[in-house]
Amino acid sequence: MNRGLPCVLSAMLVLAACQREERDTRPQSALGSGDQPAAVTALEPGGQRPASSNNKAGVFEANAFHLSEGKRLFNWFNCSGCHANGGGGMGPALMDQKWLYGSSIESIHATIRDGRPNGMPSFRDKIPDDQIWELAAFVRALSGNAPKSAAPSRDDDMMPHPSENRLPDAATLGKSP
Amino acid sequence: MNRLVCSVCCGAACMLLLAGCSGWQSALDPKGPAAGELAWLIWFFTALCTVVWLLVMAVLILPLARRPAPVGDPLVLDAAAERGKMRIVVAALAATALILVGLTLLSYFANRTLAAIGSDAALTIRVTGHQWWWEVRYENDQPNRILTTANEIHIPAGEPVRLVVTSTDVIHSFWVPNLSGKLDLIPGHENVLDLKADKPGVYRGQCAEFCGAQHANMSTFIIAEPRPVFDAWLKDQLRPAAAPVSTEAQTGHDLFLKRPCVMCHKIGGTIAGGTVAPDLTHIASRRTLAAGTLAMSRGNLAAWIADPQGIKPGAHMPVVGLNGDELNAIVAYLEGLK
Amino acid sequence: MSSADLAHGRDLAPQRAAAQKGDLAPERDGPRDTGLDDASLERWLARTWQTVPGIIGALSSVDHKIVARRYLITAFVFLCLGGLSAVAMRIQLSGPERGLIGPDRYNQLFTMHGVTMMFLFAVPIVQATGIYLVPLMVGTRNIAFPRLNAFSFWIYLSGGLFAWVSFALDMAPDVGWFSYVPLSGPEFGPGKRSDVWAQMITYTEVSSLAVAVATIVTVLKQRAPGMSLDKIPLYVWAMLVTSFVIVFAMPAVMITSTFLILDRLVGTHIFNPAEGGDVLLFQHLFWFFGHPEVYIIFLPATGMVSSIIAAFARRPVFGYLGMVLSLISVGFLSFGLWVHHMFATGLPKLGASFFTASSMLIAIPNGLQIFCWLATLWDGRPIIRTPLLFVFGFFFTFVAGGLTGVMLASVPLDLQVHDTYFVTAHFHYVLIGGSVFPLLGATYFWFPKITGRMMSERLGRWHFWLAFIGFNAAFFPMHIVGLWGMPRRVYTYPVELGWGNINLFITAGAVVLFLSFVLFTINLVYSASRGAPAGDNPWNAGTLEWATSSPPPSYNFARIPVVTHSEPLWAERDTLPVATGLRVDVRELVISTVAEAYPDVREKSATPSIWPLFAALAVGATFLYSIFSPWAVVWGAGPIAITLIGWFWPKGDPEDEE
């Protein structure tokens, strides 16, 4: 036990750090979903959830580089045009715990990729798949669902809300109905 | 100690030999008045410093050649000799001070000369640094005459040009050594760099402030042309993009607008209007791709689109996942954008 | 001290002459060294000053020599790591467009190289040399604040481990040792990499501030009786000035790194231009530390050069007063020229020219030092041994580096060479030439004192010539390739610029330089066990550290010497006069007056304690946690307070009860 504890601790530290700090600029191969199925979906509110992927999608959420890339793309692709820095406008707010189409990263990925009724357009083919994962991971971080040690900090810009690593925990934001 | 003398001589010889070389990104091969002034300054300082260095080394080495004096009491010193040394040290110190004052004045006046270069610049170009490319905008009073391009800066030869430089992300530094010294591009600040190329030619420059993963591949080119050629170029660049001429290019055009390309890039005359990546309206008229990383050619264009992260790891251009036909079509379209 | 002694010391004036000859105070509260014969005195002192055997004893040690040895060995290990990262970079750059190391890893490598060499090697090793030598040179028994000194080592060690463990975890800082915002800021530096940089700075700065304070107090208050300010060895002067520079410069960088971590972790906007911050503020703060940092590394080296030259030229260094004044003025001026690192940021032209003038100005006191050394060597009777060879190497390279420094001081000229390999060449000439060569010379010079054995002269000469040739082959061509337009910090360069051959040559030079250090390591290991026994004063030098045995006993001097000359061993050929009257059953030191070094009072020196280690662990854990959460400061305060209470717990001495 005396020796085991430091070993376990350091092993955990190693794993956590690797996952958080790695900067893989070609993550598609890791996910194995570079090719996308035909552009037909049967989306409807409250419909079936997308099957959870082989759990590699979770890597995006725990990785600081992917989260920060997601944040960059969120601005570049003008997601704020409708979601207003996550606060919601024409589109729903992303900083609360209300998820119309599910809160899992797979659901958010599907939302961005295939669009949703009432306004969310489909970005299939418009955004490479790994960047959709990065965006989905960042959207989850907006509501305090990413590890604090990996979540992005503030931008060098006007400050619309506390940075993602300073947001209250998902638990305190209130559960979705 | 002979070896020490040897290496001194070898070093000096090497320096002279190597310094004769020239290059298209070299401070020693000036092609404009600012760089000329600076090259002169570099040579003058180098010569003076070499002389001082040789003198110091001579004073260090000469006593070693003399026969060693017998070892006596270390505290018994010849008072007269010490006084003589003191006089020499004070004289050397005075000489040092004099040289330094001279050099300070010299660099002050050189600085004034540099500042005077762009006082009558007719052309203002705004250069904005991005990770890892340069956005170039030719300012004009008429909004329809404002031109935005990337990475390559055409200027009229023999005329002073004013560059207003800034950055939207991190600090970069604009440096074309054949023409001028460097100036930082700092977010929240605007700096002004005046430069002039004496003769037509292509001068390479490179980001000189560490700016992240692809700092090494962030080059720029200044292309100095005679005034008429420059005017023609400017007029040409202001036109919208050429329409696709072949079926393949037409397919490429359609694909460009349907695929991720359209999210970031702009092609004038189409609905592609992204401003976060280089403007591609006349991409085929440029000499290089990806901020000087690759020479412009069909093969390189295809390679760059197929695997940007293999060529420039960390760059913001993602791997898009096109099949062979799609890739060929897009390349065919881009190749036509002269 | 007891108040009786203090009062006694204060009204001692008429008796001072007597005190210098012998008794400090009559025997009253314990056995004194006055009446003891040498053998029993040494037995008493050895028992009082010993480091207790065993692991706990070793961890509790407050002996300045033991702490300094640990520092030296740790700093040497970091030198090796920094050197290996340099070799890795040079192999990547040996040809155009090589794919050995990608940009992500390369950026971490060059950052770790800079950070390691500056914060984990150069500053600690010059301070460690000071920790070892200053108490010996001023003739006292231990450094001031010995527990703080021990604490500083543990903090330094944990900071170094922190940096290199994070490198192994792929989370090493990758934004350069200067870590400019916005690149290191919250938006462009995802993950914990820049936080690691920021807190690593805090660790190392806390430790070097602690050593600086201890060094200042040692020099000003613990000098042997009679060692007035004009008799202090030049090396000790250099360490004193350096320590003051550290005290004023280091807080600037601690503020910088704290601001950075606040921006990243708490979301302040100190460096955010959109909310009224400014990115250039970071550069001003950083270089206000960064330029004096160069002199922090260089000034102790000048002290080493002075010691070596005096010993081998067989005379005191010419122009003692001028040397001291130039040390002090370099210390002052070093704070007035930070802006020459920022000439390319578009400063107002007249303001920039002012900093040209101030940067040129510092060449004058540095020039004076060079001239004085040359005048010392002019008599033509130096004995050429390895330490002096390295001093010659120092002249050869440092003068060249200083002159290119004059070139960099010129605003317009700097605009062409700033951030190119020319600058890389310049500061390696200044730092390796100006500091590492003297340090290597100092190693050969003082190794016999530390181990009692001489280093191999034959291997030493090989080492010198390999290092000298390798160094110049590696760094001289960098001037040229810099003028050809090669910027710093690039992980690759294109074929068509024609920098390939010269870079291959540079890499070859770097490998030779690296091999010379392998040879040096062999020499160190071999000589430590098999070298010829050295004796007390192998070089026949004149300063006090050579008066005691090699290696020195735990109490340094059996009897505290009385100093009559700046080179006491040359002035008093037969036996040094000594002062007596110190207690031998407790750790007692002579405290002397600042200027004249009259013996003033007797003071107890701290006993060994494990608490500095515990305090360092608590502080280290707080720093580590603080890269993840600002609450670390709150949660860490408790354990730190507990360890400090343990550290300062009253021992029941009469002094504590007053």
C-alpha cells in the first residue's frame, strides 16, 4: 500500500495529462468515422438517440486542445449568430442544462451534423467530422460539462460570460426536465 | 598559444569568405535604401568590433610570449609599473567611452535616416498577421478599389510604400531583410513600417517573432515591379474570380461551395465569403501556397488540400476528406483562378 | 545571544584591539575555544556542527557545504538535460526540412532548453557556488539563515522535477522561455503548458530569493574580524552585488508569471487588449527581470575569473577599487536597459535611442573589468593550468559576445538581427563564454577544495580544447546564418534558402561541445575517487577558503581567522591570527559590523531540522495545485502554516525566552 499509492497516483496523473495535453491535429483516424453515411436522417424531437460511439468521442471532451479548437471554430463559423456566445438568441441557449435533443456528445454531434427542426441547419459536408466533434465537445463545455482542467479559459476579446473553466458545475446549473 | 592565434586568423578568414555570399532573404544583400543603410551600419560595427577584439586578444596573448618572470612574493608589486598600468587602463576606458558615444550617435542618425524614407509614401498597405499567414489589404479611398489578398505583397519599385501592421491573434513580426528591418505585429497596436525597393525583384521575408506551431512556415514575399506592371496587377486583382472554363473546373466550383472550403475562404464573385483564411480569388496568380510553404503547382495544390496537417502540422486548414475525383475537380477550379 | 554579551559587545570599543588579538568575551555560560588545545577543540566542534548520520539526518542537514553540493549536483543534472534537448534540436536542424521532431515537440524542446538553462542551471549553479564558497571566503562557520538555505534547495528541486515531469507528460511549456502573451495566454495556450511555465518560475524564484537573502546577510554580518569592506575577495563582492540584483529583479518576473496565471485561471484581463489590458506590459515586466537575469548569471562568473586570475598570475587583481565599483555599477545599470529586447515592438524613436545609450553605457564598467584583468596578467608570469585555460577561453568568447552586444544595442541594427540566429549566437557567446567557461574553470579550481582531490590536468586540457573548438564551431556560424535571414525558434527551414550546409556544420560543432561535456563528466567521476590528493592550498592562492582543510570540516574553521589583508594567506605566510572566545558546545558565530567588520556579538546558528523539507513539500504542493485552481492558495495556507510553526518552534534556549 505504501508504495502502491504513489504509483497509482502518478499513473493517474500520467493518463490524465496525456489525454488533456495531446495535440492531435488529425484526430479523424482515431475516431474511425471519416466517411459519413448518406445525408438522410429521421430526426424528430424526442426521437431516437444516436448510438453512442465507441467512446473515443469522449477523448474530445477531455482534451484541452480539441476544446480550444472547438471554441475557435464556434467563433469562426459564427455559431454566435444564433446562439449568442452560448446565451441563446434566435437559437436556444447552450449554457444551461436544457437539452432539446439530448446532452451526450453524440447527440450534439448529430445536431450539428444533421441539423434539427426549427432552425438548426445541417453542417454535414460543410464542416469536417473531427471539427464537428470539437464543436460538440466545446458546446458541452459551455454548460460546465468538461473537466475544469481542460476547459478553455477566456478569450482575448470582450467578455460576454465567465470563461468555460470558471463556469459553475453542470450540477449547479439545474437538470434538464 | 599558437593554436589560439591560429583560430583567430581562421575565424576572421571564414567570416570574410562567408560574408561575401548573398541571398534572397539576407540582411547583407540590401535591395532598398533602408536595408542599404542598415547593411552599411552592420559592416561598420562589425569592422570596429573586430579591431577592438583583435586589440584585446593581442594584449591578452602577447605577455604569454615573454619569458616568465621569476616567482616572487605575490604582494610585492612595482609601484611605478602599477601607476603606468593605471594610466593605460584609464586611457583604454576613455577610448571605450569615446567609441561608444560615437556608435550611439551613429545609430541615432541612422534611425533618423530610416524614419525619413516613407514620409511621402503614396501607397498604404495594411498587413495583418494570422496564425500562420499574412492578410494583405491595399487601402484606397474608394471602397471598391480596396484589395484584399494574402501572403504576397506587390509593390511598385522605386517608390516608398507604407505598411500598417497589426495582428488579430498573437504577436508576429514582419521582416523582409533585403528591404528593411523588422517590426512587430501586435494585437491592439498598429505599427507603421516604411519601405522601398530600389529595383524590381522578389524578396522573401519570414515571421520573426515566435508565434506558435507553424512559426517556421510563415513566409511572405515582396514583389517589386515597375509602376505600369504593378498598376496592371492591381487592376487585375480587383476583378472577381475567373469563371470555371472546363466541366471539371465547374464541378470543382460547385464542390468548393458545398464543402468545408466555403466556411473559411473567400472567392470574389461567388458566395464564398469567409474571412478567417486567405482570400483565394486569385490564388493561382500567387507564387506559393500556405504562406510560402509550397511552390504553386497543380501537384502541390492537390497535396496541400489532401493533407495540410502532414505538410504544416498544427495549421488551421483541416483535413477535409475528399475522394480523388473531388480533389481533382477542386484543384482544377483553383488552378483557373489566375 | 544573551543580553549581557550584547551589552558587552556594544561597550567594547576601547577593548577592540584586545578582542582582535584574542578573547571576544570571558568564559561564562559554557566551554569556550579559548583554553582548549587543537585536538579537543576539533572534537568539540565536530560534535556540535555535525550532520547527524542516517536518512533523517541527511534530510535535516543545514550545513552550507552539504546543501551546496546537492545544489551543484542537481544543477549539473539539469545542465545535462538542457544539453540533451539542445542536441536533439540541432539534429532536427542539421538539414532542411527534416522530419525527426515535429513542431509540437520541437517547441517544447526549445522552451525546456531555455527554461532549464536559465532557471534550473545557470542561476542555481552560480548561487550554489556562492553557498559553498562565500562562508568559507569570509571565514565563518555556516551561511546565514541555514534552514532557509536548506528550504531553498528543496523548493528548487521540486520546481525542476515539476518542469521535467511535465515534459515527460507532454505538458511542458511550448511558448519559449519568455512566454509572451497572447501566445501563452488563455486563448492561444490551451491546456496546462503555460501554467507549468508560470509556476516553475515561482518555485525557482522563491528558492533564489531565499539564497540571495542568506548570501547578503552572510557577507554583510558574518565576515571574519578585520575583513573590512575593502578586504572582501572580489568573488564575494560579485556574489553580494548579484544577490542584490536578484532581490530587485526576481519579483518582477514573479509578478509577470502571477499575472499570466491569473489571466489564464481566474479570467482577469491584465493582458487582454479588448478589455483594456496590454500585451506589451508583459514584455516590459518580463525584461525588467530578464535583462538583470543575464548579469545575475554573469557577475558571479567575473568573481570566479578574478579568483582564478589572482591565483595563477601570482598577484592580487589589478585595480581592486575599480573592480568593485564596476561590479556595483553593472548591478545598477542592468535595470536600465531592458527595452533593448523590445526595439522591434514599434517604440517611440527617441525613447528607443535613450535605451541604445544606456545599453552602450554598461559596456564601460564591463570594459573596465576586462582591462583590469588584462593588466593583472600583463606581468607575464601566469602559470597555465586548466582553470586559467578556461579563463582565456572566457576572454576569447566573452569579449566577442560583448562586442556583438554593442551591435544589438543600436536600435536600427537590432531591427535587422533581432530574433535571428545572430542573437542566438550573441547570447550563447555571452552566457557560455561569459559564465559557463568561468564556471568550468572554477570547477577545476575549487574541486580540490570540495573533494580533497585534484582533477586530471590531462583530461582537463582535452576538455578545454574540445569545448573551445566545439563551442566556436557551433556558435560562430550562427552569426552569419542570422544575417542571412534565419529566424530563431524555427523547427525547420526550406531547402532553397541555402542554410543547409552551415547548419550541418553548426550541428557538428554542437556534438563536439556535447562530447567535451561527456569528457568533463568522466573527469569529475574519475577524479572524485582517484584524483591525486590535493592538500589545503594546492594553487597557493591567497583567500581564506584555502586556509582550512580540503574538504573543509563541518565547522569550516577550528578558530575564526582575523583578517589583515585582502589576500590573507599571502600576507600572513606562516599562521593566520585567530579570534577566540566562541562557545564550542553550541553553534556559535561571530557577528561583525557591516563596514569595518569589528567583532560585534556572538550569535547562535540554527541547528539541523527536518521542518524546512516539510515546509518545502507544503509550498511545492501548493504551487502544483495552483496551476489547477486558485483555491490552492487557500487550502495550501494551512499545511504551510503548520510546517512554519514547526520550523520556528521555540527550542527553550535562553535567547528564545527573552
